[in-house]
Amino acid sequence: MKLPFFLASRFVAGETLDQAIPKVQNLNQKGISVTLDMLGENVTSRTMAREATDGYISLIHGIEEAGLDSTISIKLTMLGLDIGPEFCRDNLFRLLDVARKRDQFVRIDMEGSDYTQATIDIFREAFGNYGSHVGIVIQAYLYRSKQDIDELSAMGADIRLCKGAYKEPAKVALQEMPAIREAFKEYAAKLLDSTPCPRMATHDDQLIEWLLDYTEDQKIDKARFEVQMLYGLRQETMERLAAQGYNTRIYVPYGTMWLPYFKRRLTERKENIWFVLSTIFKS
């Protein structure tokens, strides 16, 4: 079934970079940094993986040409991880060569748990070669994340912490929200203690309030961490935090391969479903 793009337009900034640029500029004008995410995943064709790599490289140039305050985020399965780790690594390094030359930063997104180890292995090698030009994401609900955060923090990695966006079995991930929140707090405190500028990605009011209270109590400067959210969710909160002097960043996805991303957003919060249904009835 092919769904019309307008259904996803709350969460996706457009199907092309040109459509997304004005939205990024608007956020930048409000003091909010951006990470652009060209949507797509699970590419199984070498040709398509190379084309995706070229697309990410073009995105880096497009950000520079438009003068945007934006980094980029990628999925390794978009670069051919399902084809093979060496092929994927070669594509990633070609992208990172350009990122380093253009003084740009690339965030390697974390996908489902089947890909966690391979993603971390490739990140380790990339970090050894490209250092501060590459970062990674850790999902708090995975049982393995405590050890991953300890090891990646010791490396000096730039880590984005989120609760987790994929449906995972109980044998690999926490299932109850109170436990997930406690894990997020534990890992956030660890990152604030051991890394230069951790990125805290959440729309959860309890976690946001905890983060602001914790950093104030611990006398952690606002410049020492970043609050991140997704496009289309809680922008007023981000504007308020930016006005208060916090580092803020919104992930702005775009592209024609928006359906899997859109479906994940719908399953996360019932409010998102109601928004889409109201849009349908208004149209």
C-alpha cells in the first residue's frame, strides 16, 4: 500500500533536501541545531548502497552550501551492512573522508539489536581513523548497553543516548517503562561524568525534568551536554530550552523512503496516531 506523504509530514521534513532546508533554517533561527537524516535502511543491492553513500556525500555538500547548522545521521544498513561488514565499512570510510575534509560530523545511528555488535565494531574502527568526526548511538533499554557505554566512554566516543525505538524481545531488552527510565538515568549520569559532551535524546517529561535537575544539582554547566529530540515532536519545549541556554538539537529526517520511520513514530506514542487520524479527517 502506498501512503500519501502528507500523512508523514509531521515527522518528515520533505522528500528532498530542498524541501527540508527551509525547516532547518527555521530551527537554526530559533537557536536549535539540527542533524539531517536521509531516510532509508536495509539496502541489499551494492549499487543502491553506493548510491546511498553518494547521497550522504551530497548531503554534506548541501549543508555547507546552504550554510546550515547541521550534522548528518546515517544507518549502516543503508550503506550495505546486510551485504557485508567490509563493503559497508568501505562505503562509510568514503563518506567519512569527505566529512573530515569538510569538517563535518557523522552520527552512526543504532538499528535493531541484530545489528548492535556489527555497528559498534565498525564504529570502533571508524573512530580510530576519524576521531571526532564520527559518533554513535546507544539504546538504554538493551541489557548490553551498560558494558557498551563503559567501553565506549573509555574510548572518548561521542555518544547519543536514547531509550530505544525498536520492538525487542525480553531476552535482550527491558520491557517496562519504569525500568527503561532508570537505565537511561544511570547511563546519562555515567556519560555526564566520563565524556566531554553527551547527547541526551528523549521526549519523556520525567527524563527531561530529571536531567535538568540532576545537572543543576551536580553543577554541570549547560554547555557540557546536549538535549535532542525528533522533528515534529515537542518543538516548543526545545525552543524554551534553547532560550534558557541549553544546547539543543532536532533530528530532521527527509527522503522518499520514509514509511518505516513513519511507522516507528506511530507505534511510539498514541498521540502520534491521533494526530495522523485528525489530519486525514480534516483533509
